[in-house]
Amino acid sequence: MDGIHTFDFWAFYREKLILNSVMADYSRKKESLNGTWHYGIDQYDTCLRNRWWTEVECDENGRALPLDYSFDEWETTEIPSCWNLKSEKLFLYEGGMVFTRKFPYEKHSEDERVFIKFGGINYKAAVFVNRTFLGMHEGGSTPFFIEATDVLKAEDNRIIVAVNNTRHPANVPMDNTDWFNYGGIYRDVELVRLPGSFIKRFQVGVVPGSDFREIFFKVEIDGKMSGTATLTIPELQFTVVIDIENGCGEHIFSPPTIDSLELWSPDAPKLYDVEVSFEGDKLTDRVGFREIRVEGREILLNGKKIFLKGVCAHEESVENGKAVSQEEIRENYALAKEMNCNFMRLAHYPHCEYAAKIADEVGMLLWEEIPVYWAIEFDNPTTYKNAENQLTELITRDINRASVIIWSIGNENPDTDERLKFMGSLADKARELDGTRPVSAACLVDSEALVLTDRLIEKIDIIGMNEYYGWYDPDFSKLPRVFENSNPEKPVIISEFGADCKGGFMNKQGDRNEMFSEEFQLRLYEKQIETLFAIDYIKGISPWIFFDFRCPRRLHHLQNYYNIKGLLSPDKKYKKLAFFAMQKFYEKLLITSM
Ligand code: GCU
């Protein structure tokens, strides 16, 4: 029959796709919208198709209409959370979910602007307040701010968030990954009040190559386009006023007290209070001043060579899934320090904002990454725009985090022309947004020629290298041959190696060849350590992975839907033998963090 259209209802919502709305909000007064929300399992996205959010409940003659929803009679759940852990019924659910609650609002000032901040929703979300569609966000691990100023009223403001975590080949990541696809509003939801003109973002740091004698300050204003902004660093008894034109201003300066500047490092994570003001608006942050750069095959932190003694980690806990708590983040860093780490690769997507904030405090260097993972649709312009936006939101969010030393634009991507163009553009974008940190990616080895070669290497500053010799390729003798055949001109981080191992599964005869046993994993680690330690252009190691994690692709009876390459059990309570091998190796390493 003609006239029947395949109505792509999402197209209507994509008209208001929110791109890089991230703002500096470290010290903003925020009112939490966390807590009890009603939710409906909306498998067919009917809320969006039939526009439940308009809440049209009567016809033009006032006659009641039959409704397929009853928002305030639905079951409730606590936000932030992953719906997968709410019930057996929802554990493997992938699809649409509608969340709603009401909240009061009292205007505090005439020119006040109000934004709703979502720390992270997996995977995409359309947001409505008081029957008005405010916008849609795509990307499961970066924050977004949505303005609600003009639609709020004194009482009973209804917010509706239609979420969908269905995997799709054109998404970032695509529909096939090696981790669990959690769904939900799994990070904080907050109301942020701002003056009519406000400080949207700022960056402050050591000018690279200035011998730590110069500090730069950049600021972006929303609202009034001109005036002056002030930066104060009280502990340095320093204040500077800069001009704002077209909503921006930047300046390089050298405080008279610059000689007393204490540089940030993992061993001495010194943070300074930094105050930025514009007109009546004032923001503070806690910033570590340090320099990270690459020189030849060396990685230099504050001008000194450093070896990154690391480990990879997903954002997950048994209890909370991807909605990890600050306590769980602190526990991870404490365990990493117990293993003598100074570095963590936050795989394979932006972890929550507290990951970097807490790393700043406790002293942990971080590799942060966007989920351009495996073979995404490199020839799809919409996919590129999505990846670029996630990179932009990550960098904007963590630009002032001293702990973040590497932006990674992806993991294990096939070396094709389309991928080179796609990821080369991402590398350029990262440098455009932040010229103070090296760019990397986890590349693959040419397993035929046994050489570290990838055309992306020319576009990145530090070469991440994933290799699984001794596990996926049982012939361990290939690894030293790869290094003999390779001659990189940049520092290499072994961004992954490892083997599955069921914690507690000991081979009775001590046979180190029994796969999945702790002895097997230990032997592989010992051989990897011995080989890697001898390669002078390796400047960092981050074994895969710190703790076992949920993974729908892992169905061996010892895996039981977990990837068990962890050095720790999923609950991080059990340390496998290989944990102690890494602990001893890192303890002995001569070049430690400065
Ligand atoms: C890959 C990939 C990881 C994956 C790991 C594994 O290298 O980067 O995401 O979990 O190997 O196979 O365990």
C-alpha cells in the first residue's frame, strides 16, 4: 500500500542533538535531582513515537482520552543507577526506558538561568520538562547540560527522560564490544543555577616548554560578550585581570612567586585553589600544575623521564555496575597503589568525572579514552560527529585535571584508509582542544610481519600497543621478534597484555600450562615482564586488566559471562598470583614517577 512511510521518529528528536554543552561546574551550587524516579520499560519507544511527554489527556472537547502511560503510578527506582542491577527481569534488558519525576523550583534572581546537568546516560536520551522537548544527547559516558530556564514553574515541574541503550553498528561504540552494555541514568542529575552572564569554561596550566615559569589562563563566557575576567591563585598571592572580547579571553603570565610553584606529580599531588570571576560570577577549582610532554622516545613529567607503571580498568563494580561510587574509585586507586602503580588506563570510554578528580588528589596518572573501539563505521559522517563530540565533551570536562596525561582516540581499530582519516581527524581535534597533553591510541601489531606498524602512528604522540602473545597467540616467541623488527621513533606503552584466569583455580601439580589457572596467568606475566623490561622504547605498561568484569561474550564455564583476565576478582577482594608479580616488578623498576 502506498502512503505508508517508515517514520524515523528519532529524526525529529535528533533535530535538537546537544553537542558539547559541558561547562566548568566544580564549585557551582547544584541542587540534586537524584533520588526516587518513576520508570516505565518502553521497549518500542512509544513515549517518543506517541509523544506521551505532551501529556495530552483530553480531546478538544475536554473528553478524557485513553492513555497508555500513568507516570506517577509506575514503579520507582533510585537514580543514579544501572537498571540491569535493579532486578533479574532487567539484567539483560536492552531497549527503551522512560524515567520521570517532579521537582519544585523557586527563582532566586531575575536574570537567573537554569540548566539540568546529566553526568552520564547510556546510551542516548531525550529530555522533556513540562511538556517541552529540550534536547537529545547521544554517547553513553560524557556529561551534558540542558537549559530549562524558560519552561520552569514554581511547583510540580515534571521532567521526563526517555533513554535507550540499544547497541547499533553506527553508534560509538558499535554493537560489538567486550564489555557489558549497562543502561540507565547512571551518574548524577543536578539543577545548576547560573547568572545571566556566566563563566562557561576555563583552562589554567603551565605553559609547555616554559621551564615552569609561565602559566596560561583561558576563559569562555556565556552571555555578555565583553568585560574583564579575573584569575586568582591565593597560595601564590597572585591575581591577574584579562580582557574579554567576543566572549573569550586568554593570557600568559609569570607570577612573581613562580619560584614557589610546587609542581603536581603522583608522588606529590599538590593542588592549588584557583578562583575565576567575571562580573558577579565566581568559580573555583582545585588544580595541579604540571607539564607532560614527549621528547623522542621519552615521556617527561615535569621535565623528568617517567615510566608509567600501570594497569587497565573498566568502570564497573559488582554492586553498582557502571554507576561506580566515589568510594569504589578510591578503593581502586588504593589497590593500584598497593600494586606500586602510578598510572591507570581508564578503558574504553570516559569514566565518571570523579575518576580524574580523585586521581588529582591521591596522585595517579590517567589515560582517558573514547569508545572508538574495534571496527566502527569509519565511513559514516554521523558516526564521526558522534565520536568527535564525545572526545570534545571528555576534554572539556577534564581539561583542568592534572592526573589526565593522555587522550586516547581509540582501541584496536583495523588499519584502513577510512579509519586513518577518521582517527587522524580525531587526533587533530584533540590537539585543537588541548595542546598540553599527548594523544595516543591502542594500536595492533602486524601479526603476519611481526612488526609494530600502523599508519595511525604518525598521527599520535605515544604509541599504545596491545599484544596477547602467550594467550590469543600461543607462540610467545613472536613477542621478542616483534620488538626486534620494530623501531618506533616515539614512546610505546604496552596498553594491553594478559590471560584469562579463574581466581582460586590452582593447578594441583603446579602445572603452569593449564589454561585459566593462576599458575598459567602468573607464568605469562613473568615472561611478559622479562621481555618488556628489556625494550628501551617501552615507557609504560598497563596489563589487561585490574579486575574481572562482566562480559556477555565470555561463555566458558570458568568465565561464566565474565572476562576473567583480571589481577583481582570482580569484587576486588581476591588478589591472583599475577597481582604480586606486577607488584614486585613495579617495586623494582628504577625509573619511578618523579
Ligand atoms: C582486547 C580489547 C579488550 C578486551 C581484551 C580481551 O584487546 O582491547 O577490550 O577485553 O582484548 O580480549 O580480553
